[in-house]
Amino acid sequence: MNTQAICETNLQGRKPTRQGKVRDLYDLGDRLVLVATDRISAFDWVNPVGIRDKGKILTQISLYWFEQIKDIVKNHLISADLADFPTEFQQQREMFEGRSMLVHKCEMFPVEFVIRGYLAGSGWKEYKQAGTVCGHSLPAGLVESSKLDQPIYTPATKATDGHDINISPDEAGKIIGEDLNTKASNAALQVYSRARDIAAAKGIIVCDTKFEFGVLNGELVLADEILTPDSSRFWPAGQYAPGGPQPSFDKQFVRDYLETTGWDKNSPQPPLPEDVVERTRQKYMDAYTLITGKKDL
Ligand SMILES: Nc1ncnc2c1ncn2[C@@H]1O[C@H](COP(=O)(O)OP(=O)(O)OP(=O)(O)O)[C@@H](O)[C@H]1O
Ligand SMILES: [Mg+2]
């Protein structure tokens, strides 16, 4: 618990090939090492302070789910065991162990495969205004956080400024091709449904979740992280009460804190104070324990 957050990684002093908001990527040619750091983003900005162990938690949760759904669709995971990584990584065990995945490098689709089983966030906003979500017309009378009769595929693309824009499944088909769009969205719906049922038995509602797919040698591959608190809305089932927003296992303390600071959402964030860091870490640990059944990382 008194270990430091790992917000930046390096390989023998060399910077990662690419840095996402949360992950550092090391390009090995046909493979990648994806390292989940302890960085946390909110409102599209990364905080200067990290959440200790968050990267390990996200990677371990993803690994749990990859194992549960491996029969549904091919995924990018090769190994999370450092012994299978190039030796340079093994020489920096403290930095990489538990938070890194060796994966097949894929050609990624510029579409995010969002699956919603409940009405929240931008889905709820659109429904309130138009009665639809990404081209799906839904029955009248739903309220915020209502369960949908069937999970729906509500794709999104990234604008050049990095913001997500919701699109219809037809539009997604035009971007990536009908055939792959159908295959990937069907796989996403199946993975979501499997995860929803597994999570339900553990007292968690998977409200919605985002998948990323790519292709490798012409074959569809499920990539990135899956079914983590960063890519999903998880709700404690015991407190579920439609008609308003639900408490969740994610960044609520961070968002709430930032809202109290007067931060303009358009410049570097003020650093999170220690109590917000610790409470957020606990939320991530709670999700990890509930999902995987493990107490320790
Ligand atoms: N198997 C894979 N092959 C190629 N790229 C992958 C693979 N798996 C994940 N990625 C990419 O790795 C990156 C993960 O980094 P991270 O999640 O931090 O990025 P992000 O914050 O979601 O997005 P951005 O890159 O816009 O910051 C994403 O761009 C994702 O698309
Ligand atoms: Mg990401």
C-alpha cells in the first residue's frame, strides 16, 4: 500500500513507442506489449497523480474476462506471464509485472463497439431528447438507468479532438465494412451477454461496456482491455434503483472532486488529494475482488 503509483514506464531507459491516456505501448513488430499504468483520466484529461495499483487491477480484470469469453471470439492475448516477454521486460519486473500483456498487433477499427444493456450516459441523453439511441428506437416510458429488453449495439467513433461521437450501426458498417461490422457487433453482444450473466451472479450489473476490435491476417480479433471499470459502467446490483443515476465502481470520487475545484476542463487538472486517491483505489480494488474473487493482486 505504500508503494508508489507507476505513471510512466520505460524499457531500459527508452520511452514507450506510444502512450495512450492510460496505457504505454511497446511495439515489437508483429506483437505489442500493452502496459496499463496507474494514470487516471477524467473528462478526457489525465491527472498528474496516479492511483496506486490501478494498472494491475485493470490488467487482472481484463485477463479474468478474456479467459471467460475465449470460446466466443478470437482475442489478441498471447501471455501476461513476464517469462514469455523479451528479457528486457523481465529485467524490470517491478515496473511491468502484473500490469502488462503481450498481444498480437492488430489493425484496429476506428469504431468503438459499445454495448448497452441499460440506459445511462449519452444513451440516456439521446433517448430523453429523441426516443432513440444510435438509431435504435426504444419503447416509450423508459427512465434513467432502465434495463433494456435486449442489449443494443451503439457504436461510436473518435473525433479528431479525441471526443467520442455516437453513430448508428449502419454508419459503423460504412466505415469498416458491413461484414466485419456485423461479425464484430455480434461477437460484442455475445461477450456482453456472457459477462452480464457472470457478473449478475456476483451482484454486479454491467450497465454498458466498450470493446475494441481489429483484424489480424484477415481475421476478426477482440483487442484492448475488456470489461474493466475504465471501459464499462458497473453498478452494485443491491442498490439498483432506476429513475436516476446509479452509484458505480469507477471514477466518481475523482469527478466529484474535480467539480469542486472550479477546474475548467480545458487545461491540466489539479492534482488529486491523497484521500481521493485512496478512496478511488479502494473502489477499483472492490471491483477487482467482486469480479475475480481474489483479495490480493
Ligand atoms: N492488439 C492491439 N493492436 C493494436 N493496437 C491495440 C491493440 N490493443 C489495444 N490497442 C490500442 O492501444 C491503445 C491503448 O491505450 P489507451 O487505452 O491508453 O488509449 P486511450 O486513452 O483509450 O486512447 P488514446 O490512444 O486516444 O489515448 C488504444 O489506442 C488501443 O486502440
Ligand atoms: Mg483505452
